[in-house]
Amino acid sequence: MLDSRPTPSRGQALRGNDVRGCFVSFMPVILWSDALVFLLLAACGAVTWYVRRQEHLLLPWRRVAQSSVAMVSLLVLSLFLLVGGLDTLHYRVALQDNNGDRTVYSPEVLSVFDKLVEPLRLHTEKTYSAPLAVTLYAKESITDAQGRVVREYPRLQYGGAHLSDAAQRDGDVVQRALMGAASGVVLALLLFFVANFKARRAVVVATLILAALIGMTMNLAAVYHVLGTDKVGQDVLYLALKSIRTGLIIGTVTTLVTLPLALFLGVAAGYFRGWVDDVIQYVYTVLSSIPSVLLIAAAVLMMQVTIDTHPGWFDTAAARADLRLVFLCLILGMTSWTGLCRLLRGETLKLREMEYIQAAQSFGVSSLRILSRHIMPNVMHIILIALVMDFSALVLAEAVLSYVGVGVDPSMISFGTMINGARLEMAREPMVWWALVAAFGFMLVLVLAANLFADAVRDAFDPRLNRT
């Protein structure tokens, strides 16, 4: 059913403006998760601007830049962030105009990433096909040239359709892979030369390897399903790439809830002690005693009932699924701040007894200034390492929650929904393994890169390891 309504006004932030050009007419859409991502980016920009003006804050990041492992990990994370960022820019296409006073928009919410990889999204097959295959994964009854009904593997509609004979596939795959890898390496070297790029040897080698892999994948994906297709014929590579945004949203937006609670309560409990410490300890001890999975499941199910009873709140299915995603982030944030709070409390208790803190108190320095100038810089390494490690844990938690049915909306593509869909595929004969392997591989690279970067940040920010 099409959504027909007057063109929105200029001030409607969550629905966007009607943008019309010579070739396309569309309406930008800002979902709730998009707004939170933009808020997080603005906060990161403000923090970056402030850090660049403070030499003592900039010095640890220079140490991070000197680490080859950190820079390679950051390079990999940047690719994931790029895909997630492009997938956060949403819009709806205008289908038709009625005398210029009313515009009908498609109910499907697309993103800039969907437009860039449109062939992957639209080239769907009948059902399963293996990676780089030119035929379906199971035999079907087809009629041959002589009119006989035989059991054979039917050719795919898009995968390898440029080949006249399926036997040509192996040579064509090798040729396209080599050409794509060479193109990626040449383009990377050209960018190095134009930008006069200077970096460590490990970073240069990692960049060339990633450029070769990306070039090879792009060249093969133009005519093949690189990671195969799922039960309904969707390209698994497209599903894996679309899952990146969901994982990043879960891992980053949740920090908007976790960080303020853990930082404020943990430092306050450790510094002020007394009844303040007792109350905060009681709160996070009680919350930690509740099984988090049951609490999350109860909250998500209550939210789902509210969504089902108020369908008028949403004009698209994407908005409905997005609200559940945002609510899941809030619930995860409310249940995951206790660990960081306990760490910050313990570290603050230790710092409070240091000589320079007691000297500042003796000279009448205000508690706010002591906390901002002496306590915060010395617990920053704990905050950073905990947040990055929590990011990895939250990405994995989404997969587990979606697997048990209390995660993101089933219509939203995520690593968890891919793993849940592969549950029955692994038990069939012949086994369909590539969807599970694709989700596992992308999650492994994302979490591993985040953990390696977190280790480098910890080493750079820990004042006990850096005395110079």
C-alpha cells in the first residue's frame, strides 16, 4: 500500500524535505537511530576539536598513531564505519506527482549504500546458490532441448549469466579476481602518490591487501554472487554488508546510555564515599543480580506489544523496526553500565588517597575541579578500553539475542537474523553453510579489529605505562 500525503514542511526533521532534481525525486528520511548516530558524530567532532587544542590530551593519541597494530585495526574499522555511515543516509523515492500538489512516496526506505550496491540488492535468484556458482544448489525437474523432463541444476538468472557454458566459470573467476585485485592495488598506489601518503610499512601493506580484496570482490560481484544466495535468493554478500550498520548501531548508540551513567555514578561513589557510595553500590548490585537476558527479553516483548497496538505511529515498516532497534539499545545500555561503574569506583577510591589529591583538598580546591583535572584524566584509559571492549560484547550480544528471538525486528537485516536463518540450513542435506560463515567472518573481523585497537588505546592512555 502506497503512502500518499502532502509534501512535508521544511521543519519536519524526522521525515525530511521533498528534494526534486532533473532525474530523481526523493524525500530524505531520518530514523531515530540515524538521529542518534548524527548526535554521536557531533559529540565525537566536538571532543576531537577540544582534544586537538589540549597538548596533554593529544599526546596519548600520538602514541596510538605510532602503533602499527592500532593503525591497521583502525583502517579495518574505518571500512566498516564507511559502510555503516552510507547505510545510515536514508531516503524514500517519489513514485508519481498528482498535479504538483501531492507527492506519493514509496513505502520502502532505502539508503545511499543500497543505491551504490543496487545490483546486489535487486539481482535475486529463485533460491539457494553456492558462492560463485552459476547454477542453483539443488536439482530441479526441467525440460531439455529434446522435450524430456530431467533432473538437473538450473542456471542462475544473474550469477554467471554472461557465460555461454557453465564450464567456463573457473577460468572466468580467476581472470576477474586477478584483474580486480590488480586494479585495486594500482588505485591504492595512485592515491598514495597523489596524496604523498607516508605511513608505516605495515599500514601500507595492509592498505594494499585490503585494496586488492575490495577490487577483487567488486569485480566478481558484478557478475557473480560472491557469497552465494539464501533461501529466497538474496545475495548473502549484500545481507552481510547490510548487517554492519545494525552491529555498529548496537555497539555505538548504546554507549550514549552506558557512558554517562557509569562515569557519573562510578566517580561519585569512589570520591564522595559515605551514603553516596552505599546508595550507588546498592543500585548496581541489585541490577547486576537480575539475569540480563530475562530483563532484556521482558522489556523488548513489552515494547513489541506497544508497537503492535499502535500501528498508526509508523508510516513505514523501516520506522517500526528502527524504533525496536533504538529501544533495544536503551535496554542494553541500562543493563551494561554496572561493570564500568564498578571499575571506575575502585580506581577513584585508589586515586582519592594519592598525595596530590589530598594536597588539592587541603588547599581548598573544589571537588568539581579535582574531579575534572585529576580524577578524570587518570581513569580515561579505563573508560576507553571498557567502551571498546563493551562494543565488541554488544555486537556479539545482538547476535545472541536475535538468535533467541528477542533482538532486532525480524525484518531488519543483522548478523543475528542471518545466524538465526542459518540454523535450519545447517541441518538440511546438502548443507547450506555460506550464510553462517559470512556472518561469522564479518563479525570476527569487526570484533577482532575493535579489540586490537582497544589494546593499543589502553597502552597509550594508561599513565602507569607512559611516564615520559
